[in-house]
Amino acid sequence: MKNKKMKLARVECDLTQEQLAEKIGVTRQTIGLIESGNYNPSISLCIDICKALNRTLDELFWTAE
């Protein structure tokens, strides 16, 4: 499932995939794979992404399904 919430938060922070990747120490490809739903990040990576985007885990990664 695509992570549209993460992509939207990244865009709202005016960050490219490359810029977000640099902030958290991963590749741009990793960010792209997470956003496209083709990679399941570790909890520590999720936390790093949340901190970089100033969002909570619930806001970016929790689904009500």
C-alpha cells in the first residue's frame, strides 16, 4: 500500500526524496520505495522519518484498516 501520508508530509516540509534521505541517512531509493509501498521500514527508520517530518508515527504509518 502506498504511503501517501508520508509523501504529503514530505512535500509540506518542502523536501525532495533526496533531501529527506540525507536528513535521515538513507538513500533516495529507500524513501521512494517506502512511499510506493514496496519497502517495510524498521521502527527506528519510521521514528527517524517522523522526527525529520515533524509528525507522529500514528500520523504517518498507522492505518485504520
